[in-house]
Amino acid sequence: MDDLVKQAMVKWPEVPDCYGWLGLDARGHWWMRDERAQDSGSFQSGKPGSKGSILKHEKLIEFINRNYESDTQGCWFFQNGPQRVYVELEVTPYIWRLEEDGTPVAQTGQRSSETACLMDEQGRVYINTKLGFGLLHSLDVHMAAKAIEEDIWRIENCVAQELQCVYKYDISPQKTYLERSA
């Protein structure tokens, strides 16, 4: 986490958390979700306009990536100064790309090492790493297939609906917050 962010957290400890305004899609893109996007449906719904606007500002994306982590309930957030901006996940908290040597790299740019490879009932491939759990980017599935064929990786079958519970992450902190507040 950035030092300036840590300093802001100390200076302003009572800033309320923010829900629903930031999303991470299955391709590792960050999305800004204004009120219109949120009114169009959940980030995961796939309804037109519900994702919002894709972020393209490189410095902002780098800032989000450096300050992205999870709380004790498995809700992922971006620490924006003193405010936590909780992230709506399309699928998982990390989206993994593979380097040519097979090293997983998260959408945040962090490298890790694979500890498990899973495939769900729809054929989506997931990687659990020392850094955390995530979906393998669809453009790199062929590299995972090669690692499996060469017996470098061993694949385990999984059920997509069980992954949040098993790997302890929440795809919709906004929904969880609203349910707790009701």
C-alpha cells in the first residue's frame, strides 16, 4: 500500500466505505460504476450498461493495483486514501495471465507461483497461487492446457458456485453490505 494512503488513513480514520462504484471483470479490466450503471443491475448481471465505464487512465489503474487487497470477510477493496472502495467482482479477485515460462501474473502486475489448477463445469480454468485465487485469462488457457499435457500442472475439477466459499471471497461486497444493513 502506498505511504500516502497509509498517512491519509491515520489522518482521517472515520471516512465511510464506498460500495458498488468499482468493478473488476473476467479479463482483468477495472470499471467505474456511476449511479446509472448501478441502477442498470449488478455488475455480475450482464445487463446492458450495468458494468459502467472501463477505466483507461494508466496512472489511476496503477494506483488501484498497488492499493488492492481484501478484508477479513473476503471482500476486496481499493484503499483510496482514507476510504475503502469495495470492488464488485465479475468472477474472482484475481485475473491471471501467464508469462512464457508459465509464471502467473495478476491483473495488479504481481507475480506468483501456481499451487493448484482447477477447471469448473463450464471449462473455465482457475489458478490458486501463493498470492491468491483467480480466473485464468481466456487468452492463456492454451498455455495451461500445455502445462497440463506436459504433466507440469495437475488439474482438479471444481464447481463454480462453491469457489467463493472454498477460497473465501465475496463477489459483491455491495450486496453483502445491503443485506447486513437491512
